[in-house]
Amino acid sequence: MLLDCHKFSQEVLLYSITYVSSATHAFSQEQLFELLDECRGNNLRENLTGQLLYKDQEFMQVLEGEEEPLKFTFEKICCDKRHKNILILNEGSIDHREFCDWTMGFYNLDNEYEHHIPGYSDILNYPLTGNEFQSQPSLAQILLLSFKDTY
């Protein structure tokens, strides 16, 4: 779902959280679409944007928006029983939204896990909750941004 980021005031201070987590069960494509619809509705209501990746029962997500509604939404995410072992990779103020066109972009890397994907990189071989992303949070941003314009 597209969001017009230009309608928001330039004076609004923006915040971002990037995290990974492990799903408590394997998600079917239908369950992933249901989750995505839920995320998009919540994010539209709170004026949040971002990207969600799913691979091998693991999630990686970046959320952007005003700090208070974003932190409130993240607290609800942390209580969601569909995933566990939540680890924040990156958090803080940002100058601009990287994903301003999407209330929630989404990729199921289990379905598209091949070298012909635009933006393919060796980082697609890393587990989303792996040490590579924990030791270098900038890799998460690279991975998330590699799918930004191919949705």
C-alpha cells in the first residue's frame, strides 16, 4: 500500500527501528499475506512506513515514522506470539524515510531465493537472525534497501 510521505510536515522528527526475530511456526503464503494486511492497516493508521522480509522462519523488519507511535507499535510487535527472540539491530533518529512509498513493503525470500533476483547479494545466504547482521547492522539496511525498488 502506497503512502504519500510528502503530505507529512518536514518539521516532524523521524525515528527508525530495524529488528530481526524468529517465527514460532512456519508461515504459509496465505498467513504471510494476512500478516502483511494487518501490518499495512496498522502502519497506515500510525503513519509508519517500512519493509518486512521473511526467510526460513525468520523476520527482518524496518519501521520508520514519528518516534512515539513507532515505539508504541514496536511494543505491540514485541508482544505478538507469532514470533520470538526479537533483537534490535538498529534504532534511532533519522533524517528522512527510506521506505516512504510503502506502509509495508514485503518479500518472502523463501519463494524468491535465487541469484536472478534484482539486487541479489551474498547477504541473502545469511540467516536473518544470524551473527552477520548482529555484528554489522548496516548489512540489514543494505538487504532491506535492495528490495526497495523491486516490489
